[in-house]
Amino acid sequence: MKALFPVLLTLALVACEKRYDVDYLSLTDSAESMVVEAPEGGFAIPFLGQSEQSRLVVALRFERLHPDSSWAPWVTAGFATVDRKDQVKAFVALPEPGAEKLNAGYQVVKDGEVKEQVVLVAGLPVSEKVQVQALRGSDGMVYIKVADREARVRLPHQDVDLPFALVSSATASLRWLAD
């Protein structure tokens, strides 16, 4: 029986993994592509979309990290208000200075404060190419898919509607598409 326990635990965890029936956007050859440099402790926003765009996909790979800065190296993609005080976004980040693996998940920001942060995938190699998808549904939810893990997050309010991608304290190769 002891030998079966790891197998049963693995099957239980796989069965509990959520999948949502939503129409994520796929990267195509027409996707924008660029290497984005964000200075140590700073950020760059290579993409800021329009409110009528409800789907966003970003493929990323870190090229160079600034791991000792006050802002962790990370790439985020999601939806925000015009003033960026409210956001629902996926992230791929170095979790702490000196870490050798990336974490990926989502974050909810309301009134400029992080209200929720969930790691969906931990231990990704820094050199790995990661795909992030976000879809703003008509049901008031944002569906997020990071490295094949999914989450459904309630929007803080309906004005969180501008798709964006952001790079912080790193140089990253990005490809993105929004519609």
C-alpha cells in the first residue's frame, strides 16, 4: 500500500487541476517581437493596448537579470485601469535575490496594494521560454494561463480593461499579440 501512495497522490493532484473552457489567443507569426531592457530597479512597458482588446498572449524569455535590485526581475501581462492602481496580471518572476529558479502565477492589485498573489508554477529554469495568457471575460472574470496552469480571478471592477505587458529589472525577449 505504501508504494501506491505517491501514485495516488499524483493522480489526485492532476485531477484537482482546474481547466476552463475559454478561447485563449494563440501566438501567430504576426506577433510583435522585441528585446526589452528594464534598468535595475526600474521597469519598461513595451505594450499597452486598448480597452476593446480582451485577450493577450505573451511568450517571454529572460536574457539578463538584475537580481540584486530593489525590484525583483519579472515580466507581467494582464489588465489594468488607466492609472494602473487596479490590476489583474500574470507574472513570471525571480522570487528573491539569489534565487536560481523562476516562479509564475497571478497577482491582483486594488488601490495600488497587492491584495492577492498566487504562485501557479514554481521552479522554472531562468532560461526557459514561458507563455502567459490572459483573457478578460464578459462574466467579470480574468482567465489566466501560465506555463499550462490556469486560474480564474474576479476583476476588482469593470474599469480594469487595458491590456499591458511590463518588464522589471531585467532584459527579456518578448513576443505578444492582443485582440
